[in-house]
Amino acid sequence: MELECPECGAIIELDEDETEIGQEIECPECGTILILRKRGKKFFLEPLEEEELEEADEDEDETEAEEEDY
Ligand SMILES: [Zn+2]
């Protein structure tokens, strides 16, 4: 099957028999880590979200501010 990279639009060819839902696939064009998802009978690729990492950075800043108060 052929799936489109949501980041750069490149066509990524995947062997359905060798891929699993939730598997990480690196786009050969832009290097984005994509997760294979399935909605109904349709497969699609979704970028790996890194929001958790960004939130962790914010928490660190808050911790530093609290330390200054003590
Ligand atoms: Zn891409």
C-alpha cells in the first residue's frame, strides 16, 4: 500500500503484511517519525507527537522559579 507523509507529502510504500498498527515509520524524505494508524478500513500516517517533551520543559522552568522563592 502507498501512504502519504503528512509532513512533506512524500509517498511511502509499505508492505501491509510486514507493518503493524502503531508501528513507527521514518519518512525517507523528511526523516519525520510517523505512526501507522487505521481508521475504519483506511490506513494513514500520523506524525509522532512530542508534546509531552515540550510540557516537561515547561515543568522544569516552573520548578526553577519555585526554587528561587525558597
Ligand atoms: Zn516526509
